[in-house]
Amino acid sequence: MIDIFIDDKKISARENQTILQVAKENGIKIPHLCFHPALKPSGSCKLCGVEVASSTGKQVVMLSCIIKVKENLKIKTDSGLVKINREKAFNKLLQMAPDSSRIRNLAAEFNIAITPPPNGCIRCRLCIRVCSEIVKAKALKMVKTESGSRVVPNPGCCIGCGTCANLCPTNIIKVVDQDSVRTISIKEEIIGQLPLERCEGCTKMYATVNFLKHVGESTLTHPDTKEHHKLCSSCIKLMSNRATTERERIKK
């Protein structure tokens, strides 16, 4: 047996053991993903780096799954140098697997700052502008967070028109009609969930109650003597074509 020091704690280890093996046997946590006891260590993930003294005496970060212990070896598992290298390793892995919850959860366990997961939004603000300037619902806004600016909903303001989804250049905003409810979302974040109205012509669900109410309120000052019907665009077009045909028949 030989003696080593991990985070100033004296520990007995067997010859030819790696630092990671000794740490695991003694309940000392070091992050790792590519290590398996049945296989020869490869050091691929680069997460298990620890600080040790090099042959020249300089403190460096080396992979604990590969480096074998030696008498009086002093090891630091949570130094500033280790954290810098760990952060680089985590973020490099996330470039290849940006939505990996396992990598993100492991980084959180070791208090490592990582880049936010990409959600497809390019921060062009088209959705915010059309909702505010044209639709005038003001259901979206841009906020600054620790991980950067992002589009978020203004709770209770979405009318379910879907204009933001139609204009989104990366198609990250989705509109899903299911069970008489329209859900509009930016990836996993819901902008609005609203009940749908049924068309009086074809009976299909075609627009949200809030949207139709918004249109009605927005056109109150418009001179209007027509009888109102709840019709989808297809039925309105069909009725318009019929009216045109009837007018032409009368003219003849």
C-alpha cells in the first residue's frame, strides 16, 4: 500500500490504481462519463481532470482515469484550475450533445457554469414586433438572463392568432390544435393555451375565442351593417364564390 493525499486528506491506495479508482473507493466524487471498470481508460470525455504536480513541480490538470497513484502524490479535485478545465470539457461535450440532460445534470452537481441549450431562436424579434405593432396583443417580450437574452411570454396576453409562428424564420414557434385547444409555444415554453371556436359552416375548429374577441373589439369603430357569422377562411371563400356566381347569374 502507498499513501496519497486527495484534497489534503491522507488515503491509502494500492499500486497501479488510478486516481479515479481510489477516489471512487473512498467516496470522493470526480465527474466522468467515458470511464467503465471493465474497459481500459480512454480519457475521451475529459471531465475527470484533477490538479497534480508535474515532473517539473508545476501544478497541472491531468485525467484521473489514466494517471496512476504514487507515494505522497498530492491531488486537488476542486481547485480553480480544475474548475476552469472542467468547464471547458463540459461545454465541449455540450457542443456535440446540446440537449443531453445527463451532461447538464452532472455539470450542475459540480457547480460548473455551462452554455444554455440552443432552442433555435436567433433573437430577430420578428415575433415580438408583429405581436406588438400589428396584432397589438403584446404577448411576447425580450428579457435578459444570466445566459443571455431570450424571448418569453407575457402571461395572459396571447390571443392564439399564430402570427408569431407564421413569421418565425427558424420555425421554432409552434402552433398545435388538439382537443379543442390551441397551444402556442417556443420549444418547451408555452406562450398561450386557448380554447378554439367551431366554424358554423364546416364545423371544424378554426380560431381561438380570444382572437375572435380581439378582432371584434379592434373593429368596433368600423361601419358595419352585415350579419356576423363564425366562419373559417375556407367557408368564407366558398360563400364569397357563391355570391359572385349568383351576381353574375342575375346580371345575365
